[in-house]
Amino acid sequence: MKPVEPFYRDAGVGPGVVCFHANASHSVQWRGLQDHLAAKFRVLALDSFGAGKSPAWPTDRIVTLSEEARFAEPVLARAGEPLILVGHSYGGAVALITALQNPGRVRAMAVYEPTLFALLDAESPPPNDADAIREVVADAGLALEAGNLDAAAQHFIDYWMGAGAWEQTPEQRKPSIAAAVANVQGWAHALLTEPTPLQAFRSLNLPVLFMVGKDSPASSRAVARLLTGALPNVEVVELEGLGHMGPITHPEIVNQVIEQFIERS
């Protein structure tokens, strides 16, 4: 039986860069970065489980971040070694776990607010800064049970992008986003139950660009506080006027910061 493999977009020639996207998104979010880097790097952007053109979210088992990292293995292999990882939100969390699973294989990484919420619960049991995202997932789950994909997407998008963001989303984009949000409980389970302790990230002795939006929710900023305190070789960039979805809402700003970091690395 042929192994399940992710769909990926491949551009450029040179040292490998592998990009992981956020939830309710897909590999296209990194197209601008691919265009910027293609003259000097081979940039591969993959679709995670249930996103874009990759296989559907598995229904026969509970998906973990480690499984997402293993799912990416064919793309990592094509990128060659040593490689650079880029990740946003859920994709940032997968990138960090991927780096831990591949010591010596990754030479640098750039992440924008990886959402490793389990670290918050490990530091301090609820109530804590992960409570708001737990509430969003619960509300979205109730909407899904009622068969209301639109309402589920509204809970999720408005939390990460601000009240009214879903209503302002262009109508032609809503169906694909709403379909992706059907996986929200699976995403949350992976992020809230990830067993990797904060201490483990102290072993990632490689250059890490860690980007944070100044207007992001407390949950992702709290995760950033923990991780930036643990990563031994981290460069923190706080971006004025950007929120958690900065790589999607302001790709020109975020991609420029990533490009400059990658060229230095």
C-alpha cells in the first residue's frame, strides 16, 4: 500500500526551505515567500492533513503534531540537508516538533507564533491564557454538531483576526475556510495535548527567528513568552500593527523579515 503523502508546491533551486502553513489555510499562503526566495533557495510549501490538496483529516485515529511532522517527511527528503524550516501558528508548532525529531538535519528556522498551547497548561493548570482558545473550540464544536459550518468558522476566524473578520471575508473565500474549520477540534487536541515539555526546546541549538504580532491574542503571545525564554539561539521580532494572522494579512512585511533572516542564516 502506497504511503499517504502531502501535496506540496515546489519553487526555486538551491538549499532547501520547507514551509508549514496555519490552520484554515494551505500552502498557497507561502507563494509570496517562494517568489522572493526562488532565485537562491528551493522552497517547498506543503499542505497539512485536511488542507488544500493533501489527504483528508484522518478519522480513524487521533492526529498528533508528531504525526504531522512524519507526514511531512517526503517533502523534507526532497529539500535535502541541512534545511531551513518556516512555520506559522499550527504550522509553527509542527515545525518545532519536526526540528526536535530531526537533530542535525535542520540548520535554522523561522516561526510566527507557534501555537503550542500545551506548554501553557504545563506551566500553570487552567484557568490560564489558553482558556479563550478552549472556549472558541468548544463554541465551534457546538456549531459543527448543529451542522453550521459558517458559525464554526466565524468563532475561529473572529478569535484570531478580530470581531467581524468573518463577516468581512470575501464570499468566494468562505466555503474553503469553513470546510477546513471542520477540523478545529482535531487541531486543538493536537496543540493542547502535545506531550513535549518546554525543557526539550532548550536542545534546539540553532538560529531561530521568532516573530510575534503586537496585536495578537493573549494565548499565542503567552506561548511565545515561554518558547523565547527556552530556545537557546533565538531572535525575537515583534511586528507593530500585526496580529496572529500576520503572514496572511501582511505577507509583504512578514516575508521580508523571513527572507532577511534566511539570507543571514
